[in-house]
Amino acid sequence: MEIQGKVALITGASRGIGRAIALELAKQGIKRLILVARDRQKLVEIANKIEAMGVETAIVALDLTQPTVVNIAIAQVWRNYGPIHLLVNCAGVAYQSSFLQSKLSQVQEELSVNLLGMYNLTSLIARRMASQKQGTIINVSSLMGKVAAPTMATYSATKFAILGFTQALRQELAQYNIRVIALLPSLTDTDMVRDLKLFRWVIPMTPQQVAQALVAGMQNNSAEILVGWQSYLAVWCQRIAPWLLELILQIATPPALRRQPSEKPSFFTKIQRFGDLFLFRKNQCQAKSL
């Protein structure tokens, strides 16, 4: 896709990956960015930064879980700033807990924002793109849309659903010259994940790396954009030796979320503790030799 001279709408644009994508598209010479999120003040901050780069912006403070409000807002946006050539569905929330301790209110929020909100907005934009016979839709899934992780059951479910949704739309909308792409970042260092207990051995990526991978994937006409070597390793491991990946995930899962404190340590926990002790002693030896 040629980015210069185009108009893009980005959800979740006030922070994290959405914010980084907005900045990267501005660097690439996009004509106008329509920034959507719930926090107006943060939208104003990023809009000012982008306008300083010479790119037009429009901000829309919007809760994607309110279908009627979204419908009205998109009609106004298209009339005032359209046509929109690129839609980036990046808004999302994540909660971490064991499935047996999950809260229904959090489950409903993840489903509403990550899946239903994206579905409704995409429907409104895609119909207008179809009428102009042109457009690109980016749905931000996750590595957890390929490899489900313990303690992230609902989040993984929404990201798996986004991949299926994307694959179906890719075939349906091709006749209207609309490209539909899935972006699958691994763990990314954003404020959304800083309250989560991280899996062992996972190295977070930066939002800027994800944004750069997106632009490169769009230029290469990729249907799915995996971000980072860890993502490729995990997907290939799942294909070739799924039992090994499951073992790694069990060992890597944060211990406080994997079992109740009253339970006896499992075999996998013992392996994990041995590995942590080994690394700790190795680091001590290295420190003494310095």
C-alpha cells in the first residue's frame, strides 16, 4: 500500500501500539490521521505531536462499546475527513487471572472492546470502502491469537477470533479491492501490560518495533504480519512439536497465577525452580569474576 497522500483511522491511538503506529505513519508521509480512543486529553497530546510533523489530524473521543454512538461518529468522520483509505483496529484491553478466578465483568469488557467493538467499527468502515472500491484494514491480533497462554484465556479467545474474522474478511472483501491484514505482535512494552505478571524468558518488544514491522508488512503485501523472532519460533514450535510448546508454557507461566498457594508444587514448578536457582548461581559466579 502506498501510504503517502492517504487518510487513516486508528483506534487505541492514545497509547501503546496504536500511538506508535500513528507516529510511524506520520513519518511515512500519510496525509491525515484520524485518532480514536476514549481519553480525549491523551489524544490531544499525540495529535499535537503529529501535527508538529506536518501531518493533519482529527481526534475522536469514542467508546467503541457503544454501537449507536460509534455509528453516528463514523458517519460524521467520513463526511468531514473521508474517504478513509486505511483502518487500523488497535483498541484492546487485557486482564490476567486463572480461569477459575476470572471475573465476569472483566471477561465482558475484553469481549466488548477487543471483539465486538472492532467488529462494529469494521462493518461501518468496510461498507464505505466497498463503495469506493479501495481500502486496507489492519486488525491487531496477537501472538496469543496463534498460541494460547495460561492465565490469559479470554484475551487469547478474542485474539483467536480476530484472526478468524480477518481471514474471512480477506476473502469476502477482495472483490471490492479491500486488503485485510492481521498484525500479530508478541509481548509489547506498553502501559496495558505493565500490570501483568510476565511469562519467564519472554523479551518484550517496543511499540516502535511493532509499528515498523506493520509498515514493512504492508509494503510487502503480507496477509499476516508476525512481529519478532519469538513469534516465529513459537508458531513453528507449535506446528512441529506442540507438546514441547505446552511444556514450555507451563514452566514459563507466572507461579502465583498457575496454582493456589495451598497446593503442593507440581513437577513443572520444581523444574522451574531448579532452572531459576541455576541461573541465579550462574549470575552470582559471573558477578564475582568481574
